[in-house]
Amino acid sequence: MWALIRRGFLIAKSYRLNFVGTYFGGALYIFFYALLANFVGQQPAAIREFGGYFTFLLIGGVFARYLSLGMKFLAREIEQEMVIGTVEPLMVTATNPALALLGASAWLFVEGIFVLFLQLGVGVIFFGADLSRANWLAALVIIILALLALNSWGILSAAFLLIFKRADPLNWLIDLTTYIFCGVYFPIALLPWFLQIFSYLLPLTYALEGLRGALMRGQSLYDLRAPLFALLIFDLVLIPLALIAFRRALAYTKRTGSLGQY
Amino acid sequence: MTTAIETRALTKCYGNATAVQDVTLVIPHGELFGLFGANGAGKTTLIRMLTTLLAPTRGEAYVNSFDVVKHADAVRASVGMVFSNENSFYGRLSGRENLKFFAALQNVPRQNVRVRVDELLRMFTLDRHADAMFQTYSTGMRQKMNVARALLHDPPILFLDEPTKGMDVQTADAVRVLLKQEIVARQGKTVFLTTHDLYEMEHLCDRIGVIAHGEMRVFGRPREVLNQARRKPLYQIELAQPLAEVTKLLERVNGIRELRAEGARVEFEADTEIFSEKELWDVIYAAGGQIRKFGPADQGLRALLRDAADDEQLV
């Protein structure tokens, strides 16, 4: 895994403006959230009381970006390997083929942590985000459960890519669900009731609800049992589903000889 | 001597199309085996099944005594693979970094990685360019990287899909010497290579196989293959001067077929029951030609392989 992370870092480093773009761009998002928060007038008491709309936005935007990395990039990174022709050399190494393929995006998760802390830091230091009541342990548990659920979705997308050679048909869904239904920019209670049904079918909704509870209100794991339970259910369903789908997709490529095709 | 590679009726089908059919072969450890065939004959499909990249439809295959389906992990740890695509590296990483990355994936112990990578870079004379980005490498350098990568974990068995493709003459010779003298003779590794190069087939390989339409047509030592694939006698004429329309002229001679003319040299097959040398000489002299040399041609592997591979374009 270390070799996969290191390779991702070295490739990212080889692009001179890559780090400037990633980190500066990440920090700029926080400025955008601050502007947006400034323009929003009346805020519900539940938000105003626990750090305000900016903190709400900061947690929603920053964690939605990090947690959905796997959904967006697991398949994309495999697609890159297919295009440059390194999939087959990876698959004949002594490393487990699934790890060699899925590990292609390992660096993005490591870099994502740096960007996440940078964004939270900028939000707290320069724009007065209030995380003073944060329960970090509860937040960590939510993050782990959410990552498992959302990366399982990413693995499903990668399985789709191995068979159909394009991951795009699922990507539009990811962006749409992330920014409209999951409560990144506004509480889902503001959505019409029939759209809220979609929100509650998505793991990111529970992840953001739990993270806001842990970081804005300092809620304990017991207080957060409802979103934690929901995430656990998603994990129990999505993890085996994703692993079976990926294994079958790999077997399919071996049967059809389509591993190196894209 | 134990078996390095063994297949029994190994078959690969894609729907109704059969890419490899009932291939049975046994390659002992320490042998350099060459597989020859036209494009699409089934060479790469066979290699991909033996390296676990492709699942056989039926039949059995064992590499280093491990079943390629049931013990794919053990097979992958036992083999090094040189791909025909010499670009299968990360263009924005240096040659050294690429090799270090693949060494890690091949479970080369961390403390040995640097030494092993440096050793291979020197062996393939890539050390001067080791820290340049891979995307700046020439085709020959890329192909050397391809071979170096296959050797990183010191596997007992090497599969090489056209290993000298794109290399200049000196580099290709150096790789052949390395394969024959260092990898096979000194280190005792088994090499399974596919090639279009007849020199490699005849002078490099201990045994050869010719595959056509997915079937192994010929299999044995190069000399045995020569004896095995008996053809109609092949004759060669060398004229004092090139003769206009010599092909048309000689087609008139009874028993001559498969004529090939190049300058003053003509080769043809002859049906000995009706071919008469006297008739040939008469026709050439009547047309004003002079024969400098006449006799059976050295058939070598060229003609034999062309026949076995069913492909005129091949050799």
C-alpha cells in the first residue's frame, strides 16, 4: 500500500502546479462558503445556535468532498491505468490484483486528509468557524463508517468500469446526490417531502448529519445512534455487494480477455 | 528435471471463436522455449493464460507446478512477464522510480529494492538515464525497462512477448546474450518467449513451437523441427545476370511451383516426379540467361515455419 501511495505522490509531484491547485483551490472553497454564509440572511435557530451557517457549510462541503473521493475516483484511477497500459503489469505482480487496482487511488485519500485539515483550519482561523464543542472521537467513528459505505459505492463503480469500460453513467448520479440531496449546502428539511425520501436513501446524508452533530453540537456516539445505525446498515449491505461485484467483474475480464481494453 | 510449464489440452474460446485449442506442452526448468506464430495465431492468448491474466475455457495449465486457476497467486509470484506493449509504465515517473514501484508490488524486501533496481539498471545500461522521466525514453530503452521489470523479483520463469521488438541490432543482441547466457545458462531460469524473429527461433531457443489458428502445429528442437516438417524439395538458381520476366519464363517448366525471384536469385519448389533439370536449363539458355549456381536451397526454418504457421506474410 505504501508503494501505491508513494507512486501517487510522485506522479502528483511531477506536475508543477498540482499542489498549488489542490491546496490553494481547497482553501478558496472556504472563502466561497464564507461568502455564501454572509449572503444567507435568516438562519434556523438550530444552526445559528451551534456555530452558524458558515460552520454548517464548512462541515458539509469539506467532508462531502473527502468522503466522496472513493465514489468519484476509484473507478477513474483504474481507467487511467487502463489508458496508459499499466493494468496488466499490475495484475501479474505478487500483489493481490484487487488491491493493486483499487490502491491506484490510495494517494488521493492521503492527500484528501491534508486538504481536509487545511480547509477546516482556514475555516476556523480566518472565518471563525465554531468547532469548540466538537466530539472528535464520535466524528472519527462516523467518518470510518461513512468511508466504508461510500467507498463500497466507489468499488461498485469500478466493477461497472471493468465490465462496461466507462464509469461515467454513475458519476452524474454521484455529483447530483452529493450536492442536492445530502444536505451539503442546506438542511434536507428544506427539501420537499418527496425529495427527502431520496435523501434518506443515501449514506452521505447520515454521514453529514452525524458529523454536524459531533462537530457542531459535540454529540456523543449514543446521541448519534440513529445516523450511526443507518451507516452501519449501509455498510452491511454495500460492502459485501461491492466486494462480490468487483470479484465478479475481475473474473469477467479474465474470462473475456478484456482487462487491458478501455 | 522438474516441469516449469505444463499444459494439457489447454483451450480458450471467446463465444464461438477458438483462440487456443487443445494445446499440450511440457517445458522443463532451465529451457529457453520459443513460440512462433502469425498475428492472431494464439501466442499472446496462450501466454496470458499461463500468467493468470486470462482464464482458460477448458484444459489444465501448471506453472512452476502451480495450477494457473487454483493457485494464481503462487503462479504470479513465480513468473516475470515482458509485455509486448513497451509503454506500460508511468510516463511521469523516472525509470528508477518505476522499477522501485514494481519491485514493491513484487514483494522484493524493502532493504533489497535499491540494490536490485541499481543492478538491473546497470545490466541494461539504463543507469545513465535512470532518473529521467520514463516518457523521455526511446523505444529501445522502454523495451529494456520492460525486461528489467520482469526480472525484479528474480522469478524462476520468464514470459517474454516479443522481447526484442523495437530494439536496435546491438541492444537486441545484448538481450539475446543476456537471456541465453545469463538468465538461462547461468541462473537456470526457464524462458518462454514469443517472437517473429527467425534468428531468435533458430539460434536462441532450445525448443520451438509453431502455433497457427490456436493449434500447436510443430513442437521440438529447431533441428528436429527441420526434419519433422518435410516439404517438397526447394531449389535455388543463381543467374549470372538478372533475367527479364524470369518468373513467367520458369512457370512454363513442368513441376515448378512457388516461384520467388529476387534479382539474379530464384527459388522454387519442384515436384520431383515431373520436374526435369534439363528442361530448366534449356528454358533459361533459350532466353539468353546463364546459370552460375544451381542446387537445393537451404530450407532453414523460414519455409518450414511459414508452412506450419499458414501465413505467407509471416517470414
